[in-house]
Amino acid sequence: APLLLALSATVGQAEIPEGYYAAAEGLDGRALRVAIHDTIVNHHVLPYSSRRAIDVREGVEAMDEDPNRPLFVNLLYSDAVAHKGTWPGYNREHTWPQSLGARTGTPAHTDLHHIFACDANVNSARGNKMFDDCDGDCRTHVEAPEAFYAGDSWEPPDEDKGDVARALLYLDVRYEGDIDGEPNLKLVDAGVEPGCDCMGRLKTLLEWHEEDPPDARERYRQEVAFKLQGNRNPFIDHP
């Protein structure tokens, strides 16, 4: 698609648009949250799959494209790349799972800010586990040896922790259930189970956000998402 071909020439020079967060200036607490929500809420919703328009797969391939090898994408959790021609050996990882609120048919299901290229087997192993530090009998996946999981929790590699945390923090603020057909997504410390429209663990995600600040790769993904769906992740712009 012509837009995707033009992205690499524009996002590298991109900056936060002047005045984008003007409504939030000087605010804190609930007022700040409301102002940020109102700023990012009405984004362009991409189709999940389409032959006639840019869809989520194409968006993810553009966001996660390896800057030195444009035929490859960087994979979340794996510290590896995959050739774009190997799809569906890699696929779309929803960091906020469908079963926990990012349901098919809602904008959350196609929101690029929380969807990453991921090895299909690793994606399947993660399933809908919540994010948390792994304790006790932790296992690893042969294709993601620096990710750990046990029971219902999944711990990404250190270099992915902040990326995941900011993706989920964005969703919590973006989706308030105030628009017909949209979920009210909440980050919590306990009670994560199918149907709850919630995700966790909030305490751990806040720690990961602090420990792993945004890097060039994450900022690039943000600019591509902004070009394609028209809204930004404030936790990347203003950590």
C-alpha cells in the first residue's frame, strides 16, 4: 500500500504534534485522566483483515519492521526476527487478550497500540496469561528463552517489559466503556479471569514501565500507529 511505503520516510522525523495534549496541561488526578481519554478516544479503526484497505496485519508489519532488513519483522518476547513471507508462522499478539476484554468486533480488538508481531508458537504459549514477575516453577519457551511463565502469569524479557506495560496502560485509559460497543478495560492487581474486561498485574506493570523506559523501537511503533489510526499513546510521549 502506498501509505505503508511512505511511512519510513516520515516517522523518523516525527514529533508530538503541537497542542496534541493541550487539554491535559496543568491537570492531575481524575481530571487529567479524563482529558487524556478525550484526547485519544476517537481513533480511526482499522479492519482486522482486508484486501481493500490497510488492515491490522499490514499495520503490525509496518510497526515491527526491522529497520535494517525491511523484509523482516521484530518479534515480541523472542529477541528474534521473522521473514514477512513466513506468515502465519508469526502472527498478531494481543497483549490485552480477547477473552479479557479486547473482543472481536470492538475497536480494542484491532487497536495497533497493543498488537505486536509474535512467533505463533510463543503467542499460543502465552495465551491469555496476565503479565507478572514469574515466581516458583517457571518455564521458558524454546523460541522465547528469555520469557518466563508459570500458571496464569507471563513475564516478558526485560527489554519488552516497558513496551507491554505502556500498551496496557494506554488501553486502560483509552477504553472507558463510554462509547456504544466499546469495553471498559481496567488494569487490576487481582481477579483476572475470562469475561472480567480486566488485565494485570497493575503493580508489576507500573514497575516495568519505570524500569524499561521507551526506546527508539517503541517510539517508531508509536509513530506508525499514529499515522495509521490517528491517536497516540501518552505513556510513550510522557512516561
